[in-house]
Amino acid sequence: MGQLDGQVAFITGAAGGLGRAHALRLAEEGADIIGLDIGLQLEDVPYEMPQVDRLHETIAMVEGLGRRGLSVVADIRNTASIEAAVKRGVEAFGRLDVVVANAGIWSLGGDLWEIPEDRFIEMIDINLTSQWRTVKAAVPAMLELGNGGSIIFIASTNGIRAVPGNGHYTAAKHGVIGLMKTLAQELGERGIRVNAVCPTGVNTKMLINDEMFKLFRPDLESPEFSDAEAGLRGLNLIPVSTVEPVDVSNAVLWLASDQSRMLTGSVIPVDAGNLAK
């Protein structure tokens, strides 16, 4: 028996990276998956974003684990689209137990006063406001179904500690922590737990890309991962340059399961000691 047998999880940003890892890890433990992703490349995002075929591939992998899956192509910047995704999922599977507000982007920053306004607004809209949109769509369905449940935000160590040159991302992730803590207070008596996971750098394309390597090695014209690895490793107490997606997904699984049934309003760092350094 799996830890999530008979449960249904709604995961945003499910086409690749952390979102796919969460979908597969929860499915391994028995959950059916509603996976949502935009499936488009955004202009200001300097790394390859997964396309629609990758979302369908994620759901096929879920089904290959013997679970049911539903892929929904939608933009989390559109509340009606998220509400429609939740409605489709509940109609298909009959319940909603776990929400993983995972979708997010990273873009180039600089000093806060020099970040282009449209880039700052896009970051806040996707990485913060759309996390609110996600719960705005999901919570009424969870309350109506009356099964309680668990909402998990994917924040960042940047949601706890500021990083210069990355202010738009840092501001958004700090906001996610405030969102989580408020929801935990509002939903605790209604049987829904709300927590956040704060990873350090994760081995996904959001971190492993040319523009990120240049931030760590501005002295090199075309740095590669091997050039940036020492700098990445230096961020953490445990001597690793990144954590793996499954490391974060294991924390998500724990927060989704009864193993953490007395935990709400908490921040779980999966950070290789980054915040303690």
C-alpha cells in the first residue's frame, strides 16, 4: 500500500523539472495526478521551458505507474483556466486531496532599480500571484468535498534569505511564505494543512543553464557547468552543487501524507544546509 492510496493531487508546472518529479513521486505512492502546465516558452525566461508534449509525457509516465492522470494545458496567470482545471480533475477523479503549487520561473535580475518593469511584474505574477490563483481555485473544491487535505507551496531558500541581483525572484518567494502562513491560519480548523518547501539550487534547467553559469563565472565568456560547480557547491554545507528533484519531491510526499499530519504553517528547507551557512 502506498502512502497516498486513493488520493488525488493537483500539481502546477507538471511538464518537467520539479513538477514532473512531484507527479511521479506522489503517483508512486498511490495518488492520481492532475497535471497543469502552460507548455510555452516565455520570452524573458533564459532557459528551455518544457512544451505541451512534455506535459502529456509526464501524465503517460504517471499512468505507467498504474495511476490515473489528467493533463491540462493552461496558463496559471488566468484564474478561470485554473478553476476549469480543478473542475475537470474533480469531475474525472471525484476528489481533491493534495495541491502542489509548484509552477514558477526564473529570469535575469540585476539591481532592483534596474530590473525592467515588465520583467518584475511577470515574476511577481507567475511566482506569487498565480500561487494565490491556484489556491483560490482549489480551496473551495477541497472544502466542498470535505476530505481535508494538504497544500504545499514550492518556495526557495530565496524566500527566507535575500540574494542581491535577484530581487524580483526573492520578493516573489518571500511573498509565497507569507501566503502559506496566512492560509495555514485560515484553513487549519477546516482540516487543510498548508506548508512550504524551500529548496536550494536544484538540478533542473532553471538552474543548469548558460545564463546562470555566467552569474557564477562572469570572468569567462562561455562558462559551462564545470566552471560554475565550485560556486554552487560553496552555497551549501553538504558538499553538493545541487540537490536532485527527487530530494524535493520526497519532502512534498511527506507533507502530503499522514506522516506530517500535525504539521501546518511550516517551512521545510531541502537546502543541503544552505540556510544554516
